[in-house]
Amino acid sequence: MQLSEIQWIVAAVSAFLIGFSKTGLPGLGILAVPMMAYAFGGRLSVGATLPLLVLADCFAVAFYRADADWNAIKKLSPWVVSGIVAGTIALIALAELKPTKDLLSPIIGGIVLVMLALSLLKGKLGDRLVPTSKPGTAFTGIMAGFTTMTSNAAGPVMGIYMASAGFSKKVLLGTSAWTFFIFNIAKLPPLLLVNALYPGRPLITADTVWMNLCVAPALITGALLGKPLAAKIPEKLFTVLIQALAAIAAVRLLLT
């Protein structure tokens, strides 16, 4: 396939949003997920978006590398890995079905809507929603691993877990940066494996790799602007706008 003009535009805007979200406003990245799924199809968008996330994670780690709480990451790690395994099995199962249309598009739309609902509930319920127990941590980790493997949309559920730890802003940013960097890297081998097993249902293609390289400057620009501009943006109004746009895009995916 050759990428269309709309795919290039969506990829460039998404790359900027991902970069900005990793160093500035974390909630911004949720909009890139349904945008990429709409432009590339759900399945191909998973692999097309992941390299952008890894590159953006590099900037987040560079900015906040000294501020992570490694005990929190260790507690969550086995459950996230379990979720990644479950997500890999789901990608294989969907490829085995050989459907006439891309079933991952409406699944991604549904996941994005669930993540947005969690974000809204967190604002309404506050501490009553956070996973303070061991079963709560396990459920959160598995859910985060599954959603990040199948849709790259684990940001809100991870935000709820991080909030439960009571971190300062710097420690929260550092812990989030290292968590996403580690687990996005961990997703690459299973994603490449599934891609090799089912070349007819690709997650990565030569075109998406070329696209990643071409839109990297947009991502880098977003990452460099994120930290200095975040404090100057009216976060509450901006977040509501982003969530509304993400919800519209997610509903559109559900209807495909």
C-alpha cells in the first residue's frame, strides 16, 4: 500500500500529540489512538503507532529519568506482562478469524471509550476509584497490559494506578515515563512475532516504518514543546476538548 494524503496528515498530527503528551499533558495522547485507527485501520494502527510511542518515551525518560519510584514499577510489572501476553493472544485470535473487515477498529473504539469513562470517573470519585489493594493492582496491571498491546491506549488506567501511589508530580512523571518506556519496548517482540506469523494481516509494513521516520520531526517538536508549554495551557479546558474529540473518533470506529 501507498499512504494517502489523509494518512500522512493524521500521522503527523498524531506524532505531534504523542510527543507533546509524553513531556507536557499526558491526557493528550488518547486522541492519537482513534485518529490512527481511523486512518490506518485498527490492526495496522497498532504497529504504526508503537514506534512513535517508543521515540516519545525516550524524551520523557530523558527529562524525568531521575524521578522514578522503582518499587511501584516492580509491583506492577508481572501483571502488565500478563496483560501483554493476553493481548498478544487476542491479536493472534483476531488474525486467525480472517474476518472480512478489520475487527480491531471497533475494539479500539470501545477501549478508548472505556478509558475516557475511567478518566471521568477518576475526576468524580477521586480516591474511591484508585486500586489500593493487591487484587486492585493486579487487575489494573492486567488491564493496562492488555489495552496497551491491543490498542496503545493504557494511559488513563495507568494514570489511575499512579494516582493511587500518592506521588509528587515529579515522581509521578518519572515513574510513568519509565513504566511506558519499558513496557512499550516489551511489546515490540510479540508484535513482530504476530506480524511474521500473519503477513496477510500485518501490524507493521514497510510503509508504516517509512511513515514513522518521516513524521519523527513532528513528534520531536511536540516533545520539546511539551514541557515548557504545559504550564501555560489551561489544562482543564484543553483536556475536556481532547476527550470530546477522542470520544467522537472512538464512536466513529465503533460504527465501522
